[in-house]
Amino acid sequence: MSALALFEEKQVRRAWNQAEEKWYFSVDDVVQILTESANVKDYIKKLRKRDPALESYWGTNCPLVAMPGADGKIRPIRAASAEGLLRIIQSIPSPKAEPFKLWLAKVGYERLEEIENPELAAKRMRELYEQKGYSEDWIEKRLRGIAVRDELTDEWKKRGVKEQKEFAILTAEISRATFGMTPSEYKAHKALANPKDNLRDHMTDLELIFTMLGEASTTEIAKKRDARGFPQNRIAAQAGGTVAGNARKELEAQSGTKVSTKGNFKALTGSSAKKLPRRNPKID
């Protein structure tokens, strides 16, 4: 269970930051839920005073984010990401905060285990997908895709590509050349409106395979061309995606079925499950 699921069951204001691709939650709302304080703003002031380390980067970790106030009007609200909230919770001496602290300790311990033995991370990820109802064959491809993606991003870092924005642009170039859609367009194609939906968790086996081909091809081309910096790696990304795109088109022509589907897997949201189709729809 996600530690933030408890927040989502309550009336916690939140806003999606498109640039950072993460949610920001109202600090006042979360602290109020965990402490039931009569004056939450005063409680937060005292909390910051008790914890100098928290106070030292309060402005950075808790920026003002436009959200609706109690009167419904949009105004700047002090907010924090999931990471920032969990840091705040560590400083709250409340029984309601204790489950979060125990969860953090458990996650931290598991992370240390995974550093010592990376196979544990793959095992736990496999178990998570199994619990959600994915097939063994699909899980194998998903885990392999993660390894291929990690190899690509490691290569980008070595070649001077900046993380986040430039990574996102290059990923979009590969996807556009492979499937004719950027990741955001692909999510719309699959009717994935929730920002938390991971596109690859909603892909069929073939979609995962062509995603891997595009990224593996990009890695190989970047190495062979010794691509340096963002512009050269962008050209390599377009070339790598084109390799996968041409292969996809050839398969579609030979099989008469589309690789890109509208099928998704909604078990993550708890809504009616719509599992990925085994076969792709016929080309119109």
C-alpha cells in the first residue's frame, strides 16, 4: 500500500507539477490530518522551530503552489512533494504519524538490502507486478525493458545529456519515431488521464518489445557515432527510433495487425480492470 494513499482518502489539496512530473500536497492539510491541531499554522511554526534542519530548507522543499483555499478561490498554498512530506512527517510526534515512520524505516532497510544485493530489487518488482495480475511473460519483458532503459540513460549521462528535461525530449523523439506518437500522445491514445499512470505498465508485449528496440538501437548508435551533448544525441535518438519504427511498420504490413493499441491495465487505480489484450486489433 502506498504511504500517500491515506492522504488521498482525505480532503488533501494537491496540484500536479507538469515540469517535475510529480504531485504537490498541501502541507497544512496533511499536518492537520496527522495532528488534529486546533491551529495548524501555529503547530507548523513550532515544528520548524524544533527542527533546525527542516527549517533550513523549508522554502526549497515547501514552495508556494496555486491551489483552492477554503473559500474556493485559487491562492498560493504552502505545499510539498511526497519526498518533502515524508521528511516533515519524521518531525511530527503524533501517533498518526507513526505508521509512516515505520513504513519509511522498512523502505530504507529494503533499499539498503537492494544495494547489497541488486537481485532483491528485481525480485520485489516481479512480486509487485504479479500481485497486480500481470502475466509471467509480460513481466519478463517489462523487467528487461527497465534494464535496457537504464543502459540508455547511463549512456546519455556519460555523453553530457542533462537529466529530466533533455531526457524527456530524447525519449519523446524515440517514441515518435517508433510509434508515431510521443509518450504524452500515447497516454492519450490509451485513455490514461491520471498523471501517475506509467505508460509502459499499460503496454502489450509487442509494444514493450518495440520500445526496447528503439532504446537499445539508440544506445548502440550513440556509442558508434560517439554522440556528444544534447544535439548529437537527439539525432541518435531519432535514428534509433526510426530503426524500431521501420521494423514495426514491416510487422504490421506482414501480420495485418497494429502494434499500438488502446488497451490498458487499470488494476493500479482500483477501477474496473481492463487487462492488456493478447492480440492487437485489426488494421482498419
